[in-house]
Amino acid sequence: MFFPYFNVNYMIFMIPAFILMLLTSWYVKAAYTKWSQVPARSRQTGLEAARRLINSGGLYDVKIEGVSGKMSDHYDPRTKTLRLSQSVAQSASVASLAIAAHELGHAIQDKEDYLPLRFRGALVPMVNIGSTMGWIFIMIGLLLNWMNLAWIGVVAFSAGAFFALVTIPVELNASARAKKLLADSGLIVGRDEQRGVNHVLNAAALTYVAALVTAVLQVLYFISLLTGRRR
């Protein structure tokens, strides 16, 4: 039976990814929980730090809005908007400063026309189409034994893995910018606070690595499925 959720081979491919995602999620939550309880010596909340960094970085066209949910903070380059969750905006913890600075790292990338960020943004429409149509093409191709269509579906579905790969350097660069912003501005002082920032941002980076591994394993599963049908 080829439908992946009822295929033993699918589980063989994806169980490592599921385990990695669970471990990564636990590690991110543990890092955030630990350092969200450690107040920064600067006593600046995530919102106050964001405003300070926006002014010092000349990001005058960037506006700040609230966003619901936990760890839902992000920067939207389409509207030049930094969206901070309540737990980050109102907390003066090391974790809050790290997250706010990371998202402003993306704002600086946007201001500087950072090529990998632009490239990732250009991929979004293709990824949205590929992730939907690729799955459909694969299923139809296998049902009707139209293998060429199924392979087209695999190629389209692979866009998600490519997007995950492109995302990693963008996020790592934003984190590097965040660490420099916090150090240069004096919002983070001392090795202990810098260690906390590193812990939070490095943990977050692992989520993108886990997403890449998951996407690659999905593609490999479909390739194995199609090559198996060919034999």
C-alpha cells in the first residue's frame, strides 16, 4: 500500500525525523524556560530593547505590533513589521532580549537587501505550490501508474526541502547579528548573559536543522517508493 501514513517504509524513514523534532522541541522549550527566568541586568523588556535597537540601527520604517501565542515572534518584511508576543514584549529576561534582537536581525537583513533573505522570500510561492501540488501529483501518478507525473510531483515536493536548506543560513546570520546588537548596545553584559543568549538562539537554530532533516527524509521516502514501483 503506497499511501505514506499506512506504509511501514514511511515510518522507517520518518521515525528518526519525529524523534529529532521531539528532542529539538524539548530542547528549545527548556532553553527558553531557563533563560526567560533570568532577568537581564539592563532591565529592558523585549519591547524596550526592540525600540532601542530600532533607533540605534536606523530602522525608522520598522513598526512594532503585538502577536498572540507563545514563541510566535517574527519579522514581516512585506510590511516592515516586528511582531512580538506578550511574553517577550513585557519580559526583561535574557531570553526575551535574545528573541527580540534575533527578529531585528531579520529587519537589518531586509534593510541591507541581504541576498539569502531575498532569495528565500522569492521561493515562498514556489514552495507553497510545490508542497500542495507535489503531493497530489505523486498520489495521482501512483494510483494511475503515471510514473512521469509522480516524479514531477517528487521534484515539486522537493521545493520544501530546498527552502529549509536556504532558511538555515538566513537564521544563523540573523542570530549572529542579534548577538552583536545586544553586545554593542550594552543590553547584554557579562559572560553569563551572553551564554544565555547563545543557548536560546542556538536552540532555535536546531529547529531549522530538524525541519531540513524531516523534509529530506520525506523526499527520500517518495524516491524509494517510486523506484520500488519501477522495479
